[in-house]
Amino acid sequence: MDEYIKDVKEVPQREVGDRKALVPVEKQHLASAGGQLNWAARQACYHLQAGISRCQQLSGLDDPDALREMNAVIRRSREPMIVVIRKLRCPLQEMLVLAVSDAAYGGMPGGASQGGLIIAMAEPSILRGTARLSMVDVSSSKIQRVVRASMGAELSNAATAYEHGDYVRAVLSEMTNPEFKLKQWRKGASTWKQVLVIDAKCGYDSLNSDLMPSDRRTAIGVAVLRESLDGTGKQQFCAMGSRQRNAV
């Protein structure tokens, strides 16, 4: 994306101390720059996604800080970065699909919550220690569903990550199995075990407990995830501590 990024122009800045709400022409500049950067971010420049999402949310609130932060993201996009696609040292059918999820409750403009996910293909030995993996899908975006607590944000995003993992497994099946049928995608997807990974102890406990959260929306999310994780026998769920995250 190096050559593409060079054509993204910085947005016009204001004088220091000008805190008036954004005007339409400024929002147009932000939308244009954000759209260009977002395309690159979804293709390979994953490290830009959180910054772009924050700028878009600031723009939606007419906050002039969006101008300054957008230019910071543009400058960051021009810094050298290499995305490595690693060759896995295991047979294709034995690799794992990791759905890694994390969320920040109320940490974005306007008190919104942010969710990030990584879908990666990994060697089976990653469940026991250090192993190779390759990222195939990355996202950082505002959690659209209203959540009232940190656990709600974590579980809502975990459900989204799990769905992304299902999609990747279905695509893998269509790519490698001539007999793949869309109506029976779950059967094809079950060729690869999916591992849902979160670092939220409260979410882990909720999914492994027979009790349901008191918040009804969160309870629905827990029920959906429990059913998915128990549905095909090809899923696994784990909470990853700091030591394990460093190993990955």
C-alpha cells in the first residue's frame, strides 16, 4: 500500500483554539481522507483501523479534534510497515482458525464502545505455547449494539469475531472442497476447528457457567455463543492470559 498511501492528502487544519463545530466542507474532507485510508486499512494496513474509526466517530459528533487526529493517522500511515504471511508447519486440514476478540467499554468519543478482532490461521501447537500464525482478517470498529457494561461489550464483540471466523472457515471449504455446497456450509466449515480467544475473565466465566447475566441483552449474547460453541464439536473456547498473549 506504500504507493497508494502517498496520494492521500492531509485535511486542512484550523487555527489553534478554534473549537467551533465542524462545517460541511470539513466533514467532506474528513470523509474523503477516511474513505481512502479505510480501504488501505482493510486490505493490509491493519494498524490504522482504530485511528480511522475514532476520527469517524469524532466527525459524527462535529468535534474539531477529528481534523488533527485524521492528519495524525495519515502521517502514521506513511511510516514503513511490513505485514508477514507465515507458512504454517502443519497440514492444511490440521490448522486452527483463531477468532481473537477484545473490546473497550465506553472508551471512544461520546462514550461509545470499541471492538477489535483478529481472524488468524495457526498451527495446532499454539494451544500449548509459541507457534506460527497468519492473520487473514482484522477489524477495529464501533460496537453498534448498545451495551451497559464491560462484559456486554466483550461478549457482543466475541460473537462478532466468532461469526467472522465462521465466514473464513466457509471460504476455506469452498476453496479446497469441490463438493462444497453453500446450503451446507456448516458441514464444510467444520473441517477446521475454531478457537474463540478473549482476555476478559468475566466473559469467560459467563460462557462456562450455567447461570445467566442479569442484563437481558447480554444474556441473549451469552446464549447464542454457548450454542455456537457447543453446536458442531469443532469449536473451542479459551481465555488468554498475558503470558499466553506474549507467546502468540
